[in-house]
Amino acid sequence: MEGLRNKASTLLRDYVTERRGARRRNARFAARIPFNVSVADPKGGGAAGAKPPASLAGRTRDLGEHDLNLVVPSIRIGGDYITLKENRLSIKLELPSGVVDLIATPARFQQLDGESAGEGYLVGVRIERMSEDDRERYVAHLRTLPQADRRRDALHLREA
């Protein structure tokens, strides 16, 4: 019985130690990157010479490989709500290496209060599409950023 317990303990210790060196699957990276967001045209096109869709400027709070947290002053662009799950959002992130275009879907949102009250809303989005070149530049940029402290951000959201 003692041998079995020692073996289980060793396997568990090896597993935990091995995971510590690995990058977290859903790692978050602290970054305040300016962006513009608009509700994407569901038809995916537009007439030649048509004016660009209305957009909203904001900044990111943190980034992940598959999602972003956006800080925006409003959740509406004209008559469209950017928080509706069926909407596709066209986002232009202004990275130091150039603009990255992506399509995302809203996952959650909340009004900011406390110290952040004047900033508006926090909108979490999932990245649906981005070109291979943009994805490479985006992931390369993530590698230059410090990891966000999820506990601190979670506490900040609860307090805010």
C-alpha cells in the first residue's frame, strides 16, 4: 500500500512540475492597445465607393491568443449594439508593427465603475478570424508582453 501511495505521489509531482514550465493555454497579457471596432457587414462585402461603417475607438485591457478584453466608452455604434452575440465585430488593433484586422464575437460585457467608471464598458470578445500574416504578427506581439495577473484583474473588476 505504501509503495502505491509513493508511486501516485511521484506521478502527481512530476505532472505538476512539468506543467509549471509550460506556457498557460489561456494566458492573458496586459496591454493597452488602441483599436477601432465596427459591426461587420454580415454580407461580407460592400459597394465600391461605399463609405466605411461607423466605428468606435477604445483600448484593450488585456489580450489572449484567442480573445481580447476591450474598454469602450459605449456599447452602441449608431443603432447597433456591439454586445449582441449574433454580431460579428470588425476590430483594427493598432500594434507597434502595424494594424492587425480581425473578426470577433462578443462573449460578455459589464459597465465599469469605481476608478474606471469614466471609461465606459469592458467587453470580452473571442477572435473568430484573422489572416495568417496578422495572426503571426499578433502572436509575436503577445510574446513581448508581460502576463496579466488574473487574480488582480478579477479583484479589480469586483471592486470596480
